Amino acid sequence: KTYVFIKKTIAFIISILLASAMAGCDSIAASGSSSDIYINEVVSSNSFSLVDEVLGSPDWIELYNPSATSVELEGYALTDNLKDPHKWTFPAVSIPAGGYITVFAAKYEGDEELLCTGFGLAKSGELLYLVDPFYNVVQQLEVPELVSDVSYARTADGSYGYCSSPTPNAENSTDI
């Protein structure tokens, strides 16, 4: 009888500890979660909307962090092919609170400070995905066919539209 009592007591204590540990996880606030990141603007046919002295004028993708905290992007990825969800993975960089980060959609293996996906964007349109480090799709964006130096940009209400004046690393124009 003593053995059964001890066994039940241990099982009870373990279940109390597990329940309190699981409840405690809910109270941990995640700093800058993936739901705070958006694909904010895309240019798939760039001539002069964003020019880099090393790369010239490749396509580009801008992410936006509307939250009040910085978001660490290391391990997040951009892809145009869900069969390869981490086609290009972010190095140790972050987006400041209320900030933007622009990634060039181009092949480049030089300076690691230049964020380059290693793949371009189809001018005729395609799907673009932002994927978290655990392979969850954070956002899927259907980028339509774009003419040169016109972006597909996110509006304040979360919808997307065409913008004839792209705004890399800045708030999108209200003329969308």
C-alpha cells in the first residue's frame, strides 16, 4: 500500500509541475514575433527605384516591422518555391521597431552586409513566401506582373496595390 501511495503521490506532483510549467509558458512574452513582420514592398523589374553601387539595379523585397520591438531575422527565409522553403535564409540581422529592411533579389557572393537572395523575381509575377526558422509560412504574397520601377506595395489597411513611386526603406506612398 505504501508503494502505491508513493507512486500516486509522485505522479500527482509531476502532473502539478508540468501543468504549472505549461501555464508559465503562456506568460512569457515573445519579443518581436514573426506575426510582426510583413513583406511590405516588392519590385520585380528595377531600373532606377533602388540602385546599389556594387549590384546595380536588381529586383528587391522590403520587409516591415510595425511592432514596438526589434525583430531578429536570423533563420527566417525568403523563397519563391515552397519545395525549398529556406531557399535564402537571413543571416544575423534585425529589423528595428517600426523599421524596414530591403533584400536584393539577386545572385551575389561578396560582401555579406549586402542581403541578396540568390534568386531573382519573375517580372511576369509569382508567389513569394516569408518563412520562419521552423519552416512555418509567415506570409504568402502573390506578386503580380509589374512594369519597370513600379512596386507592389502594402497599404496602411494591409491590402496591396501598385505604386508608381517605390519607397525602399521608407513608409509606402499613399498613392497606391
